[in-house]
Amino acid sequence: GENVEQHPSTLSVQEGDSAVIKCTYSDSASNYFPWYKQELGKGPQLIIDIRSNVGEKKDQRIAVTLNKTAKHFSLHITETQPEDSAVYFCAATRTSYGKLTFGQGTILTVHP
Amino acid sequence: DTEVTQTPKHLVMGMTNKKSLKCEQHMGHRAMYWYKQKAKKPPELMFVYSYEKLSINESVPSRFSPECPNSSLLNLHLHALQPEDSALYLCASSQGPGSSGNTIYFGEGSWLTVV
């Protein structure tokens, strides 16, 4: 089955800095890679996703890159704000399968 | 509107009780999911319903019984649970496995405490 490794487990940055979270996956058939943000006491919120036919995707301050050859993908957050503080999860799946395999999560803390 | 609604938000139940968690979506999605999340861990898949039929059961104990009455509703019936079953139970939905738009949206979850 799929296995997703996520690093770092915790990340502390100053407001305005950039934050990068990296994930690797094992199943070369995986073709869909979402990122979720989970605030305390809430469910995971989809913030950005990328499919295997695309190398990079941006949405305002958030970007995701995918390297299929190396089987890794990364989340980039620029100009971080205190409200970006949360747990971030990467995930991988085949769109034909319906089962998300999550990384272990990264606790991001943005200090004002 | 990408909303998955779960009720109740909090539930405390004894080990001999029978209770149910409910989930609703009105996005026309044909796949619905139950995930379980323990503190400081990622969500773990329990069940997948595709077109109202159970398609994946991740070897979940029979004290958890899912039900999909129609394409908008998903229930999780709970009976004879153990304290270690205390967790956040998340419902999710998507257009359906096989769809190129198979983005999975989560609800806010139901916090379950078994005493």
C-alpha cells in the first residue's frame, strides 16, 4: 500500500517568513496530492491540491510542487501570518481508489 | 458550497450504550467516508461508500456499523464501544472514486468520549 512520509514534524517561523513542508510517497500509481490545514478542534480543511500531470500550482500565498520522478511534493507558504498556525497534513491517493493516505502532520507555529 | 455537516459535535457514551453519528452533504457527491482521528495523529480511513454501497471497510471492528440511507446521508452506529475508541470521527465526501475531480472534503467532526 501507499506510505507517505512528512517532514518536519514541527516548524516555527517568524511572521512574514516562508514555510516549507515536504512529503515523499511510495506508490508510483498515486496521482492526486492534497494538502489539509487542521486548526485546533476542527476538521481538516483542504487548502490546495495537485494532480500528477502538473508540476506546480499556486494560490495566493500558497504553492505546491510535485516531482514525480523523485516521488516527493512540497507545500510552500510565503509571507506567513499568525493565522497560518495549525497542523498541516499532506496526503496521496489514486483518484480511482478513494483512500487518502496521510503524512504524520506538521505543527506550524507563526510567531508575531 | 463545499459543506459536510456532522452531528452531534460532541458525544459522551457509556460502554453499554447505543448511539449514532450523522453526516450530511448536499454537493451531489457519490462517495462518502468515515475517518477516525486520535490526538496528534493523522486521520485513518474506516469506511468508504461509493454510490451508496460499502466499497471499503478497513477491518473496522463490528461495534462500528456504517449505514448510507441515501446519497446525501451517512450514519455511523456505535454499540459496545471501548474507552480506546474515544476520538474525533470525521465524515468526508467527494464526487466519487474514478472521477478526475475526486477532491475529498471533510466535515468538522464529532468528538466521541467513551466512559
